[in-house]
Amino acid sequence: MPTIKFANILLEKSSQSLSYPSLYCRANGEIVKDKTSGEWTLYDAGSYDFTTYFNSLSVAKLQKYTRATSGKLHLELQGAAARIQQTKGGVFSAHSEPVGEPFAVPSSDTWQTLDIDLQIDDDAVIVGFIIDTEGAVQIRNSYYQLEIDGDFRPVELALATTTFKKESFIERNIALIKEHIFASGEDIADHFHMYVIDNGRTLDVDKLSDEHVTIRPNQNVGGAGGFTRGMIEAMEQSIPATNILLMDDDVAVSPESIKRTYNLLRILKPKYHDAMISGAMLNYEIGEDQWEDTGYMTDEGTFCPAKPPLRLTKFEDVVFNEVFVLPKHIKKEQRYAAWWYCCIPISVIKQEGLPLPVFVRCDDAEYGTRCQRELITMNGLCIWHMSFHVRYNAAVERYQTTRNTMIAQCTTGFAKKSDFMYELHNNIRLELKKFGYANAELCLDAFEDFLKGPQFISKKGVAEETFMRANKRKEQLVSFDELQKQAEQMGITGFHISQINRQLVDGDKPRTYVQRLQDYTTDNGQRFVKTEGEGYAVIPLIGWAYPAGAIRGKKYLIVIDWYNKKGAIRVKDSARYNTILKRYQRDLHYYKHNIDRLRAEYSQARPKLTSLEFWKDYLDMN
């Protein structure tokens, strides 16, 4: 039977590995990289456990999804005497458990090679190994090898990343991929191509492009248009791609994740050939925390991670990540894989069509639910991404998300169980209670653009124009120094930015039942019983926060974006509140009388909006 080097034993020198080494190895000794040879040394006598997120082997998922029949651990060691112990993690394992007898390795000044047959029982979810050393031991060229039933699938993998003026992220990721994939000598190097779709047209094409990497200047058509351009490039390359890996630009990536994705594609069972492989989103700032590993649309119309938050330096969370089963309340038809790392078969794209031209937000969720394919996840397949709360943008969350979810639902049947009208109503009420009038108006801008029908969103340039318009109309933040000046000019007494901290920003106050009822019926004193309010409260910028007790009865609300050290002052304005409500009622009246027609028009436009002909014209590729 043929064999494949499926996963390298991974030791990296990156900010994530230096800050969170237990993602790679749990050790009571130091691990050092030789600057000359590039080899790693387990520097001290001690125990080095590789049954970790990146260095355990996901045997339960390999048995489910692939044609692997057995496995070996290949190690190359040099130095002091050591013992090698195979380990496993079962469903209820709290730590790595020994399997079989340890292998004794004598001290040696030359490299010794070990090929250890992996013992895999029915309880094993992951397997790994521990090296117990008596002194310094060097390790190199070590990996898990799998024996496969049948031949390898021919795979041509393309990677598409869409960028807009994020040169530092892109150039670093290109350099990593060139060094660790194209120069690796592994099979993937001959069957992989990277496309960088440059919506900002700021990258140096001649400097960064070569036979393996293509920089493609593009119109500013957002992530949806950029990734679609990548799909088309992959389909039409000289040897057409079989699969395309979509990856965000503002991420840190381990090239090993891409190698394992390629190897996984080569050995899938036939029933999973059309599956999507989804990489997890780990927190860029707290690299051991997993934020999302596939998501779903709630009945209320919000995006939600399928799994609870996990800390992947904890052994039990590494196991839980592999055995997680969707709860009954998460319906398969509502589930999606985000495009920060998502590998899609080209055959699926040809069957289901291209994405919708919605610029940013909801493009990946819509496509995942539209395709309804198996979503394969696995430990070690991931990127590190900036968390959402540190890059909150009302132009995205209030305009793009509101408009695009409605367009998607009417066009392709996206998230049929989700009530996006409920979400619209909830967001408008929430913004109004917090005096976020500009952001409430963005929700209505989005709603009204949806009501214009598919002929509006299909026009060239409209996607960018509407996003730029939303960015201009959203609440504008100022520096803390300017915020302090504004507070003084407005006569807000007692506010000193130097005395503000995160505890105060994120805090709230209790309310009685009567107070809750008053706030609900009056929208914080802006209807029926109107009050001018007095004093101020400090609240967080993020739109989904609702510090109800802190904001009640106030005249001023000072919103704080602590991460970027900016803020804005909101002033209670019952007249503006009434204007927004009247506009909302007018829009609802139009919606009720025209929604059946709009649904029909959007649905009829689906073949055009997802067609290759439309997109080539939209992207000026003709």
C-alpha cells in the first residue's frame, strides 16, 4: 500500500509559538533552534510532550474521512539518551495517556532514525508522543506517516487571498509560503499556486510575483469580488485547480496547515471528495484561544460560532475540539465555514455558481449554506485572526451585514430559519436607546438599498460606492485628546479620560423591574414620556453591547474604543429619534407591500449574479 508523509512534527519560531509554546510541545525544558542548521534542540533533561494541538495526529477524523489504514511516527534524533513513549487522548482524557511500552534510544553523536508503528484503539481520538531526555537531544525531519488504501487523488491546490492595503500581512505570508512550501521539496510544491488579489492596487507586482505566486491588481470589489476573482483564476490556470483555499489577508498562517490540507485532499474517501475543509480562527492577540471553528446562523439572524470558546493549550480542549458534535439546535442548513481559511472543491463551484456581489460580510456564510457540503475541521488547520471586537466597524456591522443577509436570503435561500427583520428591528432599537443615531440610520440605509432590488446591487461600482458612503455616514471617532476637548466644550462636568479604565467602560448598573419597564416603553426617555436626561455614562463602542443600567436617564453617552484609543460623544436628541422612527415606519410599509415581488426578483436574478459571464464583466476581465 502507498504511504504519505501526512503531518510534519512542527516547531516554529513565530510570535504565536514563542508566546504559546504549549500549542506545539508541553515541556519542562527549553527548546532552542540552531541559527545555522535550523535544527531544534530539546536543550535540557526533561519531558517533552508532543500530544498537542499542532503535533498530535487526529486519528478519529482520519479514520472517518480518509482511506488511511495505519500510521507510523518517524523520528530523527541525536544527542543524549532518551525514551520515546506513544500517547493517546480519548474522549474523557484529561491528559495524554501512555500507549504500549516506551522505546529506549541510546546516546549518540550521529543521527538515529526511528519508525514507530502507532497503536490506535477504538477509544483514541488523537495520538502523540513524549520524549523523555537525559540531556540535550536534537530533533529534525520528523513526521507522521500514513498507509493508504488505494491511490492518491490528483490534487492541484490554489490559494486565493484578497487584500486591500495590508502590505505587511501579505508580504509576510508570501515569504512564509515561498520558504516553507515552494522551497520545501515536498509534493505540494509542484501542485500549488498562490493568487493575491490586490483590490487596493498597492503591491509591487514585479517584486512579489514569480512562477508560484501571482499578484493580480483588481478593482475594489471587496472580499466577495476578490475571492471570486481568485476562483476564476484557479479554474482557468494552465492546469486547472481541483481545489481552492480562500484565506483572509490580515492573518498569520502556519504553512504547515496548508501542507496538511493538501495531504488531506489527496487521501479523502470518495464520499467526501466534495467536502469543504475549514480552518479554525484563533485569536491573533491571545494565540491559544479558538474563537470559531465553523459557524451557524441563529434563528434571530445573527452569526454565531458552532463551538464554545476553547483554549488549545489545554489538553482536554484539544480532544474536545475533535469530538465536538453539532447540538440539535444547530441545523446543518444554517451552518457555514468562514473564508479566513476555507478550501472548496472547484467542482462544487461549478455546480453551485460563484458568490454574490455583496462586497464584504455574509459572502462566506451565504456560500457555505448554499453549497450544503460536509465541513471537515481538524486540529492544526487554522489561522490567527484579529478578533472582531478590536476592529468593530459600524459601516460593516450595521450597513453591510443588514443589507447582505437580506439580499442573500431572498436570492439563494440563505439561512431560511433566520429572521433578519427581527435583527434589523433589534439593532435599530438598540442603537436608538444608546443615542447611536448615525448607526441606526446606517441600518435604514442598508434596508432601503435592499428594497431597491437586484438591479441595484448588480451595477458596477455600487458595492464600493455604498461601502464608502457607509464609512462616511457612520459615527466618527476622535482621539482621546480631542474627546476630552469636546467634553469640556460641551460642558460635561466630571469627565476626565485619564480616570477612565476598562472596568468602567465595560461596566453596568442594576435596574429595578419598574425601571426596566420604563426603559422598554420609552426607549430610554425618547418616546411617550420624554426626558432631557442628565449627566453622562461611558460605554463600549461595539454595537452589540447593551449596558442598560449605565445609560438610563443620561443626556450624554461617551463611547470608547479602548483598543484604538478613540471615542465619540453622543447627545440625546428626541427629535432625531422621532425622524428615524418615522423613516423606519415608512420603509416597513414599503417592505410589506413589495416583499413578495422583491423575493421573486432576487430569486430570478440568482443565475445571473452567480454566473461566470456576469462576474467576468463585473470584474472587467473581458
